[in-house]
Amino acid sequence: MNTVAAKVQQGGGAEGQAAEEWRRPDGRAADELRPLRLEVGVLENAEGSAYGEQGRGKILVAVYGPTEVHPRHMEHVDRLTMLCRYHMAPFSTEERRRPQPTRRDIELSKVIREALEAAVLTERFPRSMLKIFIEVLEAAGGTRCLGITLASLALANAGIPMRDLVVGCAAGKYKGRIVLDLSEEEDKEGEADMAVAIMPSLNRIVLLQMDGELTREEFFQALDLAIEGCRRIHKMQVEAIKRKLQEGLALTPPTEEKE
Amino acid sequence: MSQPSTPSERILVVPGDQLPVTAAKIDHETIFRENEQYYSTVVGLFEQRQNRANVVRLFGPYTPKVGDVVVGIIIDEVLLGWKVDINAARPALLPFTNVPSRSKLSIGDVIVAEVADYGVSRGVVLNMREKRARTGRRKTRRRQTKKTRTKGRRLGRVTRGFLVAIQPSKLPRLIGRGGSMISAIKRGLNRDIIVGENGYLVLRTESLRKRQIFERIIRIIEAQAHTTGLTERVIKLLSESLSSFSLEHSSGESATGRGSGGASR
Amino acid sequence: MSLTPVLPRINKLREQEIRTALRQGIRIDGRGFDEYRSIQVTTGVVSQAEGSANALIGGTRVMAGVKIGLATPYSDQPNMGVLIVNAEFVPLASPTFEPGPPDENAIELARVIDRGIRSSKVILLEEYAPLPGKRVYVFFIDIYVLDHLGNLLDTAALASIAALYTAKIPKVEVVGDEVSLNRSVTESIRTSALPITVTVAKVFDHLLVDPNLEEELLAEARIAITTTERDTICAVQKMGSGAFTRQEIEECVELAFKCRPKIEEALRLAIGHA
């Protein structure tokens, strides 16, 4: 009952007022991101790792390798074999999930791998394998995008050469408006959802998935909004790397001490 | 051209950052070119000197170079030789022909060898013979005299000591300018240290306590590699831990497991 | 878990040939960049299924069957019929297909088609819940790939839509809390859209619709865009380990709408909604 009342209010308010005063269920403006926190180098064992929180969402990513390829027949003689596993913890959602990978997990593992492969200089590591593990500890909408953002941080942390960082952000349509970074609720009730990942410096789109229904105009509005969101998150990615380098003290800049 | 070349300036960069490259020689491991623009592929410090541009990595694995002296662990025996873990993307091959006949090797042995040949697709070939490698290239000796750390270093099997790994990107800091840091540590511990350029180190001691101190120092160097005054701090720490060492030692403290080695990055 | 696939290699001479031809504006099989191979759809090919179709784009052949039953609805959608799309890449269709449960490619294909159908409301699932929360219709669309010569997705989408559109849906009989299907009385689908999927491949920086097998192997990336007759976009999926520019995405969307009429015509011809 409460939610219905809230919705009516929202709808009534939106009609009468200027667009910038319209607020989303969580109080955000249409082009506002949820609070986002990114951290680099959080695990001991992995060659590279990253942790992030976006709204309620919590994701941990680890990168192992490069190592030899297993299974052997997946070896590429001229490039890197990348393994990517996107997985949601059984306790990450309202109802317990079975720990076995779902069809969604399998699809997302594939599109995330492909998005990251666009950036990694795979030809530098023939006959080698790199493993990327993305564990969603708590789901809250937009996990594939945050997963990609974190995976690229973990890859940078592992020293894997890349053309660019990769950063993901979602956009969509909720109650007739194009909005940035959908929450779980907006995702469920919205009219359309679009996941985008880009290489921000090279200006390339490496992941694009959409469902729901959008006119051509709305489609590009959403795409441009998602790209704008990616650019903002990219700045936070760079800051997270710099924070990691400064960690363990040293406010002094690197100097000419070496040789 | 508009960018004045300031050879000593080092800029912190991340993958995808555009680099103001003016140098003619470019390190293609760390710099990538597209549409006449240069970008960093790694997190590191961009520098240009003597007409050469590169990014000194701050994160990352060991990238082999011909002539490197590395510490390796034998992990398998294959048709033509030994497979050796050298902390790189793939194991190296140590052909039987590059092993001195007196050396009896087996799986699990720790060895010191030289990178005789390296190709991105064929991988690393090692040599353990003191005199020039059979399968190697001609110029392998050149780098040997470059630094004190490898001078007079004997290739071969390591029969005693502790093996410790440092992040390869932090190795230059362990050496220090002109070898200052590593010599200080050797002096402080009064032990020899074999430094593999792949980041595997062997401290020649049987003292568990010295190993713990050494490992702690390594972790500190890793965490603080980009800071100034690190050598001084390490020397101070060494003398402190060694003095407390004699106390603890007399009070009969026994080291447990990996102990202080866990002092994290 | 997803691993970089090991794919058949194209020799350098052939690659050069394709590259040179594209630079001159020609595709290796003589088509224009925005031209589909011949499209052929036949329906009612399996009598045991409530709906079935065979779709051919060039030599690529995909069969789809629709089976209909009753089931308990999903707890979060108690008032809606259930739609389940599954794809089998049958080993007889390609030397690269292995027997076993659907791999990531089959799962991705099924899910993209599922989203296209769901988003555009090809089937009004809310009208298929005779006893909300208890018993609702369940529609299984099973996609069977029979010969793979490139662009499976568009072919599979065609077969699925054709099978669904021509499905004979049994009426329900409700007696108190008991619901059963009367298979002797059927009706046609209650629908609100006719989605068409167009795949565009980026090969040596050229955008080609309906890629054949070689073009697919050489493609840096592909994008599948599903459109409706309402001039809207209802599903998009970028595939492959490469990238697109914003400009290229715009061109791809343009191509998707441009190619739509020809495919729609072939589909309407088969389903008798001309």
C-alpha cells in the first residue's frame, strides 16, 4: 500500500515540475550515480584484485596469472586464453541462490570476458592463461557493469598490459524517463535496461546489452547517458589506483632515487 | 614537438593514459600506439631519457630478457630438458644440454640460471653452464657485468638457504642505487643473498629468525617502493630487529610457521 | 565460466582477399554490405509440436519448436504465463559443435531471443494465467541449430517467431481449482509485436549485415539489434572480443531498421499475416 501511494505521488510530482526536480525512489536525480566505492589490491593471494560497492551492491574481483593453459586444448598458440567467471554468492540475493552457475551467470561471464579482451593486449601472452573471478557478494542492480569496472582494476593491479581501462555503467528507462545507473527496484519495474562498458580514453564501446523497449531516440539518449556515467566512474578508477600506490604511507612523490 | 622534452620528469600513468612521447625509441611492452597517439598499457611511471620512452611498472609480473640471471624451481622433466618455474607467465625450459654434466638435478630443486633465449611465442630457454650457452644468442654475456648483484654469481643448483619472492616490479628498489640497498641488507644480516632478476631471492642462511627479518624487509620494500628515504628506514629496521633478535633468541623464542612473513603488502 | 574460444583459422591469403574485396565495397560472396542472403521460412514442420518452423538464411538452417503446457508461475510474476527459451547447437550442424549441455554460445543465443520476445511482448504472457499464482500456461521454445554457416542468431530468431506465431494454443478448461488443457480446441497466439533481429558484424572496420561463417570468424565484434514494427528497439547484444565506436553503433541501428522490411516480408509470408 505504501509503495503504491509513493508511486502516485512521484507520478503526480513529475508531471507538474521541471525535469531536474524529479526524484527517483532513492532520491537521486535522473543522471545521478549511486554512491560508489572502489578499492584496488585487496587480496593477498591473487596477482591482482579489486573490491567495490555501488549502493548496496558489493563485488570482489581477483585476477590470477598469466599461467600455463588448463585445459590444454584451450591453449592459443598466438594469444592469451582468458577465463572469466561471473558468479553470485548464494546469499547475495533476497532468496538464496543455488551455488551452481545459472544461465545468466554463463552469459554474463561471456560478455564480460569479451569486453575485457577488447582491452587486454592478448597477443603478448601466447600459450598462457589468465583467470578473472568476479564474485557478487551482494546484488543490487548493475552488477555486470561494476564487475567489469573492478575486473579492469584488478587487471591493472596484476600488471597485465591493456590498451585502456574498461569501465561499465548502466542506464535505462524508468517511469518514462531515461535514468542513469538503475537500482534493483528500477531495474525490475523499469521499461528498459541497458548495460554499457567502454574504453574511456580510446572512446570505444566494448559491452552493450539492452532489453525492454526504447525508441531510437531514447536508445541513444540512454547510451549517451551510460557513457557519461562511465566517464565519471573512470575518474574514480584512476583515483583508486593512485590511492593504492600511496597506501602504506609515502605522501612524498616518487623521486630520482633509483640509479 | 609542442611538448618540451623534460628527460628527468616521471609521470604516474594508468592504462589508457595518453603519453607525450617525443623520444624515438619506444618500449612496446608498456607503450601502445594507435592513430598516431601513444598510450600507457600499465600502471607505472612514464619517463623519457636518452631518446627512449618507457613506463616503469609499479604493478606486474616478471618479463624475461635475454641475459637475466634468474632463480628458478624445477617443476617437471620433459623430453628435452627440465621445466622451470621462473615466476613468469609460463615455465622456462632448461635443456639437458645446458646443464653441466656434474649437476644432478631433480624435481623441486632450486637453481640459478641465465635466460639464454626468449621469444614471446616460444618462451624462455635457460642455461646453467658457466661458459656461453649452447642454444643461446651471442650477446648473453653483456648484461652480466652490468650490476654488482650478478658479478661472480655462480650458476647452478642452490643447496641451502631460504627462497623468498619479491614482486618483480619492486626489484629495482631492493637493489637500490648502485646496489646500496641490497648491500646494506647483506651487511646487516651478514649473509649472502642471491637475487634472481625474476624476483626470486635466496638468502644464504639457516637461521629462521634471519629469514623472518629478511621477509619482513621485503614486504616493507614492496609496500613502500615509491617512497624516499626507504634505504635509511630499512637499515634502521635491520639494526633494531637484529638487536631484539639476540634478546628474543636468548629467551628461547621459537619461530612459528611463516610467522612475520605474513606482514602483508 | 567463460574461456576464450579456440576457433578455426583463416589463412592469410584468404584474409587478404576478403580485406581487399571489402575495401572495394564487395563481400566475398558478392553481396552488398547491407544485403542479406536469401531468406526462407516454412512453418508447421513438426506435427507433434504446437508450433514449429524452419528458417534458412543462406545455408544456415535453424528449426524451432513450441510446446505448450501448464505450470506453476514464477513467484515474482504470479499473473503471467511462463516462457522458456532453450537452444541446442546440435553436433551435426557444425564441426565446431560438441555434444553436451548448451555451451555459452547456445545460452547467449537463447537468452537474447528470449529478451527480444519478452521485451517486445510477442506473446502477451499476462493473458495466459488462468489461475494466477497457481496454474498458468508455459511456453517452451526449443531452438535446434541444424546447419551453421554464419549468423545463427538472426536465423534462430526468425524460426522462433514463426513457430510462436503459428502455434495452436490449446484452450484451458477450469473446473474449480482444476485446470486442464483441451488440446482439441485451439486458438492462435495473442500478440502485440513482430520483432526482427538483425546482426551486424564489424570486419576490418566495415559494417556487414548477416555475416557468413568466414566473416564471423574475422569479425572484431558483432551486434544483434532486435526491432519492432513500432520503430522501437527491444533487444541489443554486442558479441565478440572487440569494440565499436558510438558512430558505428548508430550505423548499426540504421542498418537494423533498413534490413527489417525484407526479413519481415519473408516472415509474414510464412506465418500468413501478410
